[in-house]
Amino acid sequence: MIEKILAYILECCNNNEFAQTTVANMSENLKIGRSQVSVVLNKLVKENKLVRIESKPFCFISVEYLKEKSIPFKNSVYASLDDLLSKQEKKDFEKLVGMNHSLAQTVKQCKATISYPPNGLPMLLYGPTGTGKSLIAKLTYEWARNQGVISKDGQFVQVNCSEYANNPELLTANLFGHVKGAFTGAEKDNEGLIALADNGVLFLDEVHELKAECQEKLFLFMDQGIYHRVGDNEKWYKSNVRIVFATTEDPGKVLLKTLIRRIPMTIMIPSLEERGTQERIELLYYLFHQEEKRLNCQIKMSNKVYNVLLQSKMPGNIGQLKSSVQSCCINSLFDKMDDELVIHLNHLPQELLQQVYKSKKAVLDDDEYIYIDDLQGYYNGTKEIIQLNENLLEFFRKYRDEHMTLSRFMKAEKNYVQKYFDNLIFRKKESSQIDYYNRGIQHIFDLIESRYGLKITNNETLAIASFLDEIHHEYHDLRSWFLKHEEECDDLYQLLQEEFFRATKVSLEICEYLKSYLEMDMYSIIVCVFIFYVYNDKTHLIKQDIDIINVK
């Protein structure tokens, strides 16, 4: 039993599934009584084989894992996981809020493009201002260096093309270098930024400001890695540079088609609004925590301030959120009491206060205060689609163990699913993949509507398309989760199949179409999500003969 528990905890730690190492989860997944699990865990903590995390519910970290990851620890008990891991310096993409959530696909694309054999490929980061394109470019460089993809001495060279918008000749000279006497003021040879970035990364930000002639001068270098310095058209120079571009404008409208053809990977960076509430809270924690370290004090904010920062529209995205946080700290700095900085509504920047006075929503909130450290408890590292599945199973256990009514059970489960789908609509994520799913879903629901009269709105179509996109992107984690909970998911599906005839029949048909049309596996938990989504308490008692369709 001891070896079984240790192996389970080590596997969870290696998969970053720390929340799965609670007594309840171990008891359920390993089929061992809770009291037995508790006794063994306490024994292993005393023997220094496990570390206990006391943020409720308690979870346990493998000492073997901590040693393998070179994570320093002195105690056998820690108040929170953050206390244990905070001393470990985060590397490259680990610093990126949302790397396992809204930016998971972005990170995957950056890694693949920068490391593509033999010398990487150019990439274009495209997204609104303030979304973190520069940070992502820098972290891509750090990851490539840490992985040995580029040389340790390779540099990250950043150029803001907007600074040269009215002087393209100067940009050309700075990029490619120049020889002495090439133009007025060229008093000595200059190697140029492309040479400086040899074996590293050249980041061309605001590339839409690059004049057509400058874009054209990049073609030969991008194709063959060779170039002339300004004033020297005889000698060829070489540089092994990986190029990252960034723009806030539609590439198809501002870049030459011949340049776009040379950039095989365009990566969409989502806006702050598209990234959801959980990540916005995590960003607030990170930004305020940076100010706490800078000011060497503890920061707390009123509930009113918290709601404004969480709910207000931010056209400038993360850049504006960071500016707003710093503005709050500046405005409240000389009101600091001892080692505590308290942020009230009047400390907000003017543009946010104007939103408050228009809506008056935050003004009516209570006067409770939130410490910055408390924000860590407001978000978790679990992916949203996995969290949805966890919630569905958790309430299923309550229904099964506490003998609640079927109607209350269905109402709660439908509420979980509805909130999840509402959030997908709110995020308004756009991609070619979602467009593809959208077209397929519209076709499928045309067939479903003719058979069952089930109508679906454009927003609902978009939500289901986004749900399928989540399944696609998180397929590996979703499959791993399902295999661990397969029996319980099948039990849930069996209950729904027996009790809710119409919703089950409709959902099975939807999933069968999806499986055929989109070539996607439909696990029983996915079918359950659709059952909860289409369920209507006024029509579920209509019994129909059901042709059982095998569900994976």
C-alpha cells in the first residue's frame, strides 16, 4: 500500500496535478479507505518521504519529486504550495501567466517554430496592444537557450520599428550594418543588429511600421541568411538568426504578401478580455505582488477596488492593467500606515473611476478588504475543461452519497455546464479551428432541429465550437483525466441514460455526428456535458425508444 501511495503522489507531482494528492482523491482513485490513507500519509511525512501542504484540503508532495526538480525545502509541513515553491526560480515560459490555459497553444506554437529543424522558422505574434507580445518573444528566446536550441551566448536583440517609421534608411543601416563613409555621419564600420543577434533571436516589434522597401531588404536574408552592409555591395555577410515579428495590425493589410509568405507561423495573442476571470485574478496577484516587493510592504485593497480592477474594460489589456495597479500604489503611497498599503476607490486612475461612476456597480459593494496574498486562493491551476469535469463528478458524488433529489442534482449540474459555456462565449476566442467547428456544428444542428425541434442560437453555436476547440487543445490532459475517472464517468452517463431519455437521445446523436464529421473521440463525460446542456426540465420525461450508440 505504501509503495502504491508513493507512486501515485509522484505521478501526480510530475504531471503538476498537486490537487489530486488529497486524502479524498487518493482514497477514491486507489480504492483504499480514507482512514488507512491518512495513517500512511502521516507516517510518510514523519519519515521525510512526503511534504504536507496545509492549505485546505491538505495535499502531499513527493520528496523524491522535490529532489529531482532541485526544489529546496527544509520543513515537512508548509502552509501553502506557494510557500514551498516560491523559492524556486521560474524559468522561461513558467513565468507566463496562462501558459497552461489560454496561452497553452501559443506556447506550443512558439516552441515548435523556434526549434524547427535545422535553424528554426520566422514567426509573427499578432494581437492587440498590451497583450504581452514582447514578453512572449523574450520567453521564447529564453526557452530556446535553456533547451540548447540556440547557443548560450546567443543574444536577444529587440528593435521597435515604429522608432524608424520616418527614417527607413537609418533602420536599414542599423539592421544590416554599414561601412565607414557609407553616408554622412558614418565615421566607422558598424556590424549591425543582425550580426549582433548571430546565433540568437532578432525581435522586430511593430513590424507594420516597416516601409515596403525595408521589408523587401529582408527577403534575401530570410531566404539564404546572407546580406550586404550598407555601402558595401561586394562582400556577403552571414548570420544565423531566428526572427520573431510582432504587430497589432492585420498582417494581410499592412505587410507585403511576399513577406507574409516567408513567415509560416502567425500566432494569435488573445486580449485580456478573452483570457477569462481566473487569469485576470492571477495577473492582479502577480502585478500587485511585484509592487509589494518593490515597496517592501503588504498591500490590501477594498472589495470595491478589486471588483473594478477585475471587471472594468481595459483596451490597453495587460499593459493597462499593470499601469492601473501601479497608479493605485502611487496614489496611496503617502497614506501608508506602518508596513501596510491600503488601496481605496479614490486611489484608482481616473479612466477607471469614470467607468465606476457610469455603472455605479462597484460603489454599492461592501467595505471588506482583500490582501494580495489572499488572491492566490481565488484562482487555481486546473484547466477550465478539467475543472468542469471535476465539478460534475463532485456533485454526482454528493447526489449518490447524500440522496438528494434528481431535480436538484440536474439543476446544479446544468448550472455548472451553463456557466462554463457562458464563459466561453464571454471570452470570444477566435481561430480558424473554431470557424471550422462552427460550420460543422451549424450543419449538425440543422439536422437535429428537423428531427427534434431543438433550436440553437449563434452564441450557443460559438460556445459549442469553443468547447470542441478546448477538447482539441487539451486532448492529452483530458484523456489522462478521463482514464483515471472512467468508471465514475460511465456511472454518471448510465444514470443520465436511464433517467433522461430525450436529452440523452439528442446528445448521443449530436456526439455521433461530431465523431463522424469532425473525427473526434467522444468520451462518456463529453456526452454527459451535452446531456446537461440540452436538458430541459419541462421536456425530459418524454420517453422515446433509444437506439444505444456505443460511447467510447
